[in-house]
Amino acid sequence: MTNLEQQRDAWDRFATSYDEAITPLATRVAERALALAEVGHGARLLDVAAGPGALSLPAARLGAEVLAVDYSPAMVALLEQ
């Protein structure tokens, strides 16, 4: 197993705990940053290492066109929920 595969597997194992512990605060920070950046309808956002969507989901709710990617399938699954 390569180092990248080990990292991906680690993020997969940690995804649910990360979502529970980190995402609520990260979402509040993202909402403030998006407001300051005046992100809304017509904006386009690329979220690399999107995790469970702390930035992507608030941006989409504001009307932005969002492309979110993550290396961890478990993180992407949380984002898609």
C-alpha cells in the first residue's frame, strides 16, 4: 500500500468523527468567509479537499455553482448526504 493510499484510508476511517467534531465550527467560519467574499448567485466555487462540505454546502445554499472534490470516498459520501 502506498503512502497516498494509507492517507486516504486514514481519512476514510476518521471521516465520521471529523464531521461530528470539526464540521460545525468549520461551517460557521465558512459562512462568514462566504459573506465577506460576497459569494452568491452566479458565483463559481471549486472546493478542493472538500471533506464533508463545510464550505461547499453553504456556498451552494447561497446560490453558487459548486464543484467539490475530495480524495477520501468516505468524506465524499458525507458531503453527498
